[in-house]
Amino acid sequence: MKTIGTTPAAAHEPTSDVAVRAGGADIGHRASDGGTRVAVARLLLERGPVSAVEVAAELALSGPAVRRHLDALLADGEATTREAPRRGRRTRGRPARLYLLTEAGRVRFGHGYDDLAVAALRYLAETGGPDAVRVFAERRANELVERHRKGIAEGATLAARANALAVALTAQGYAAAARRTGNGEQLCQHHCPVAHVAAQFPELCEAETHVFAELLGTHVQRLATIARGDAACTTHVPLGIPDRGEQPRAERVAPPSTATTTTIPKGRQRV
């Protein structure tokens, strides 16, 4: 039996399909689905565009089994189709469909974007010095929220601005949320698309923190980062500075002892 880049377990999965068609245990069938789908996806990656008939022949699977996995990949946005080019005289019937992976499907097999970014920043540091990396990080952080600035700034309260910032970050893939804590707002980013790069270049996190302070109109403290191995990037926004339109208060809330980064936006420093 021919297989393309499959594991030993995946190589035996056709037997599982036969067992199910013959009334075998459905548990074994479901367990095999994941490995078989990976094998189908890998074949699309290596041979695509390819027809369902070719996939079935290459992996020694039944036609219905292959189409089930192809339909699942299409539904998940991991594969797409195109019409097979006609050769020779035009015949009746619909042209055959060819399957190939989308960019989302290719992610399943990994990519080298992070390594490329790290290499580029390392070169920038070597040729332009640490300041060059810092300037790049600041520019990237500003571009991250540029089109959301107005909406965030319009928030009349700290909570409104924090929530607007969370929405803006989520739109950029950071899965962020804001919630009230005992002495302020807490902004949590449950995903970081550049965590691998930021682990080697913390300037990215520092620039992001400064932008948060500017947008929220108050100092903030970065308590945890995914780049450092934490479960989420957590930023504490204390209530020591009043919401816009109020008179300044004399007191200032002391930052938590676990704070790792504190920033104060320009024009808002107080002594």
C-alpha cells in the first residue's frame, strides 16, 4: 500500500474504514479520522492540485472515505477546488474537480515565518544597533492599533477605553479581553502571534506596553507575557489617574509588587 508522509498508524487506517462499512466499532473509525485527514492534507500539499480519485488510489482508501475527508477540509477552509483542465475533445458531464490546500491548510504543516522574522531583526540589530530594533518595535506597535485610535480615545471612562483596546487587539488576532479588578482594569491577551519573536526581542513587548499607556491615558504595568512563558499577556491598568473630564486626584495607587514594566504616557506624568 502506498502512503505519502504518513505515520504507521495512518497507514493502517483504510482497514478501519472497511470495518466501519461492515458494521465494525465506530470508536475505531473516529480515532482514525484525524490521522487519515492529515495524510489526505499532506498529499494535497505535495501533489496538489489533485483529484479525489488520485488521492484514493495513492492512499488506498475508498472513494467515499476520501470525499468525506476532502469535504471536511473544504468546510474548515483548509482546502479549495478548481476545475481540471480539459484535454482533447470536449465531453459531456461536469469537469473533474482538483483539490489543493489553502494557506490555512498549509499552516497545519508549519512555516518558517517566525524564524525569518527573528533573522531579520537580528540582522537589523547587528547593522543598525539596538536603537534600530526599538524604533522598528515602536512603529509596529503603533501600526497595530492605528485605525482603532479614534474609537479607543472616545471612551469616556478607563473601562470603556480598555474594552475598546481589547476589541482592537482581538481584531489583530490577540484574543484579548478586559475586566475590572480590585484596583483597576486588567487587559488579558490570550494569544500572541509574535510570541516566538518577542521571546528573543523583548522590545516588541515594551513598545506595545507604551502604546497601551498612550491609548488608555494612564500608566500601565505589564505583569505577564506569553513570550516569557506565561499563559497570557496580562497588563494591569490602575485607577490612580481619573477618567477624562474629572479633576486630578492627589493620591496615586501604588503598583502591584509583581509588576514588571511600568509606563507613563507623555504629558500625564505626576510627581
